[in-house]
Amino acid sequence: MVYDVLIKGAWILDGQGSPARRADLAIRGDRIAAIGALEGASAKTTLNADGLYLSPGFIDVHTHDDTNVIRTPQMLAKLSQGVTTVVVGNCGISASPVTLAGEVPDPMNLLGRAEDFRYPSFATYARAVESARPSVNVAALVGHTSLRSQVMDDFARPASQAEIASMRERLGQALAEGALGLSTGLAYRNAYQAPTQEIEALVEVLGEAGGVYTTHLRDEFAGLLEAMDEAFHTARHGGVPLVISHLKCAGAGNWGGAPAALEKLETAARHQTAHCDCYPYTAGSSTLDLGQVTDEIEIVITWSEPHPEQARRPLCDIAAQWGLSLLEAARRLQPAGAVYHNMSEADMQRVLAHPLAMVGSDGLPNDPHPHPRLWGAFPRVLAHYSRDLALLPLPEAVRKMTGLSAANFGLTDRGVLREGAMADVTLFDLAVLEDTATYAKPIAPATGIEAVFVNGALAYTPDMTEPGRHGRMLRRSARIETHFDTLSHPHSPSQENDT
């Protein structure tokens, strides 16, 4: 039997939480052809993986790579950390179905400039991704704020019934064309005035089509628990699976709140499908939000349109130099971006280790001085939190970034190592695996990622001069199933949805 690729003697991590086992893995075409003791097998390409781990390619469920997979299709920040699939369109902002002529509304400006929003339908966006041939697979959500930008002339109010009807129509068309679901970013000023009823009207469309609902909660600070209740209620209204984006207890006054938040998530998960994603850092990053300006935490400016010379400086230093209050200085810097050191390590670790949590980077690829999570999130989970701190076993860490992610987002035949599954695989050396990106030097590839295959083809090794571009647009082709009581059986087949 001659295969296209034969990876010999690896420690196999199947993406479903099973203990690692030593075996060979063979690839034919774009799928895994065999796993086991493949003595006597030959292949066009053979890799000796003795002492290395082989896992499904990592799935980054929380990205803002919407336009980057088209404009910068090499996607080295993701490939170099073992990511083979990105989910775009998070936090209520997506590149489609959108066209813009003037100023880009906040926080849609995280995705690019007005000329980057030129996809009036999801189908046109999907075709653009396919034409760009990115190095990673792309699956996409539709953003609520992006929908608002197409039908409303004023974000500072609830949408009218006519505007809601127009958003419902656009969302329904996108879902029919393969979008995974809907995302909201209710904490941002251009979505904050949308009442629960506006979102409920949209998740009704999701329920009919079988999509997933993800949300950047209306409040991640003192009102976190109430905001979680709103999210659970909204998802139940539509009968749809829920993912809470980057679950955190933000703000010094909210530190220590993770147990209560996770208890609320567990309770909800016994009656509806509810999960969250998490990144392994204690700082967040977004546009500069006046509502988050405080002297209780460090805030570092990453970019500023009117004052680009102030990038990479603490807001407090800028304010002191200008002789202004923090709020006045922040207002002068806008539009701008910032890193907010607003979480506690203990809270973050609790969320990351929870069986209902997936891993997502939430990286901002258009930030000139990005948060290190853009380049380092996945190796950091495996190397620092699993290997070094033993916060969670390695098979469970891998499950959180592969099998669980594929199940919750309906990614068929992805996120698992089994015969017949798509050959998205990552080979890594756990002994030397490290995230090298830091807040001071955030653009740096991880060490220890030895090889990445996307759809059966080699896409990355550390010494490749140019990444292989073998990614595909992954359209939702079936309902994303709703499962219950997933907490009690975190490794049960109910979470491994192959539909």
C-alpha cells in the first residue's frame, strides 16, 4: 500500500481526550487513510516522528482574520502555532454581508479599512476566500454589528421592525450560503443599544437554519452574571447552541468571580447547549474604549490614528505628558487600540481548565503592535499551562482546541484523528514547545511546531520559506446539533458532532 504521506512512530492525540498512544498515521489525498502499526507501508513522503506528538490541526474558534485570509493568505501567525482552521466573524463584526463607503464603524475597524468591506453577500466573501487560497481553512460567522451597518443610519438606538426584518433576511441568506451562525458584540457602543428583543429576532432565524450563536457579552465587568443570563435566554429563545466569547471576569473589582460565572455556565449547560472560549492571557485587547479607562489597571496604547507616535506607550504616561486626565487623553487618542491588563491569573486558569471551555486566540492581525495571543495562544496552552503547570492533562488541552471546537461549530470531519477524517494535522515536540511572543515583542513564531498539514498537504515547517496554501472555505452544510448535559460527560460522543 502506497500512501501520499506516512508519519511514523508519533504519539497520537485523537482530539477527543483519549490518552496518547504510539502509532503511525497515513494520509491519502486530503484524508487520513490509516492509523496503527503500518509495518511495511510506503509513501511518497515519510516523516520520522519518534518522540513527537501528532494531533488534529488546531481550530481557532475566535479570530478576527476575516479580511486577512484574503489580503495576507499566508497566515503565518496561525500556521506557525499549529492552527489549521480559523473561525472568523466574531464579536458582532464580520466582513460580510457588508459593503462600506465611508468611515468604518467601531469596532469593525479592527478588520480593516472601508475598501476591505466589499462583500455584499456571504457567497461573494466565500468566493473571495477561495480565490485567495489561504494557508488555513476558513469558517465564518455573520456579525450583528455588521448587519446593523447595512440597514441603520444611527447605531445609538434599537433597530426598527423594518430594519430587523432586513437584518433577518440578510442573515437568512448568509446561512443558506454556508455561514456558521451569528455573533454579537453587545458591549461595544454600536451594538449596546440593541435590546434583547432585537437579538432574539435574529436567533429565531438561526434556529430555523441550525446555526450557532456566539456572543461577546453585554458586560464582562460588574454585570457579568446578568449578561450571561441574557445570553442563555437569547439562545434558548432560538433553540440554538451558545458560545460565550472569551469568558472573563474583567476589572479589578470583578477578580475572583470565575467560580460564580462557571457555576452559572454549568447550570445552563444542563438545560441547553452552552460553552465558552478562552485565551491564555490576563490582558485583553481591542479598540480604545472610554468605558474601560481606569487607573486600576495598566492600559497600553497599540495604535492611534491621530497620534501614531504614542503607540506602545502606557496611557498613564501619555496622560501625564499631556497634562490631561486618563479619560481626556484617551479621547484625544481615538480612534485607537489598546491592551488592557484587566484579568487575574487565577480566574483565567479556572476558565481555561473548565471542560466547557474551548481555546480561541482573539488575536488582532491588523494591529501594528498586537497582543502576543495572535502568535502564541495555542502553544502557550500546551507548553505553559499543560506541560509546565499541569493545569490540565495534555489530551484534554488538545481536545479544547480540536474535537470540542469542531463539534460546537459543526465542522465536519475536522478536529479528530481517525480514519476517513480530513487530514488537518499538527506535529509538535512538546519538550521544546514554547510561545515566544511577548507583550514587548509580540510578532514571533512558536518553537516546537515541527510540521502542519492542511487538507493532506504540507503547509508549514519551521524552515519553509513560503507556507503551503491548501486551505478551504468551510461552509455549514447541516444543522449544528444541540446537545444537553455535556458537562457531566465531557468526552462523550454527544460532543463529537460529525454532522
